[in-house]
Amino acid sequence: MSTQPNTSPSTETDTATTEEAAVAVVRRLYDAYNARDMDGLLACWRPGGIEHLPLVGDMTVPDQLRGHLNAFYGSFPDAHTEVLSLVADAEGRVAAQVLLTGTFTGTRFNGLRANGRRWSARMSEFFVVEDGLISRLDVYMDNMDLARQLGLLPPDGGPMEKVLRGAFNLNVALRGARGARPRP
């Protein structure tokens, strides 16, 4: 019995081809994103694919994602993604660390008025690529940090944050004093 892994030339070539194809489509996606090329961006996706964003949830490609991105570009006209690292595996899964930056100078976004603030968000993005097209993307980021940068939440450690923490703690203490159970 051999303990050597199967390293036949076809297996190595298939693995390299799958990884290369997965990385290539993800790079095309980021290039299209930065160029505001909606058709090019959506061409990287399998129809019916899912993008999951924090605070937004699952969006189906193309219609829901197109709507979200049009609103996002309208609110943050200078939004730009810089790829910091990108790795892939033999199964067509790609992990990317990106820096998304922009300025809130456009239209309302999720009910918020533009305030001209500049922001940056480090994000982890996990892609599933099948037959050269993205079928799923899960995005993770620090939403509280972004909310602070946009001015939606008070600065960390500032007086308003202390007031909010105090109000939270008072609410918990009053619920405990009344025997109320925490809400699920």
C-alpha cells in the first residue's frame, strides 16, 4: 500500500486549473467593481448565486445584487476595493482580505443621509466558484467600526458611548429587578 498522495500530472493540472480559474473570476469581479462595470461584475456570477452581506442578508444574483450595488454606488461614488490577500483551494473556494474605502457623498443609503465622511473597512470575503463562475459569496466585516466612522455610533470610549452603555446597563438591571427574562 502506498502512502504517497496521488500526484499524477492530470490531477496536479486539474487542481491548478481549478484554483487559477477561481482566482481569475474573483479578480475580474474586483476589477469590474472598481470600474463600476455592472455587466462585467454580474458576468462573474452564476445566475441565482447568493451574496451574503452583514446587516443586509442574502441577495440573489442578478436582480437583488444589482439593486444593492446601484444604491451603494449612488451613495459612495468613490468606493474602491483593494485586494490585500487572495488564496484558493483545489475545490474552487477563494478567500480574500480586502480594504473597501469610500466617502459618503451621494444619495441616501439604508435611510441615512450622506454626510461627506470618509471611511474604510477591512473585510474578509469567502467565495465558492463552480465551473468558472461565482455561486456564493459570504462577506464579514466590523459593522460597529464602520458605523462609528460614518458617525452613526459615537466614538469608542467617548462620553456618548458611556451614556449609551449606562442606559443599556440600567435597562438590564431594571428588567432583572422585575424578574423579566431577556428577550431572545
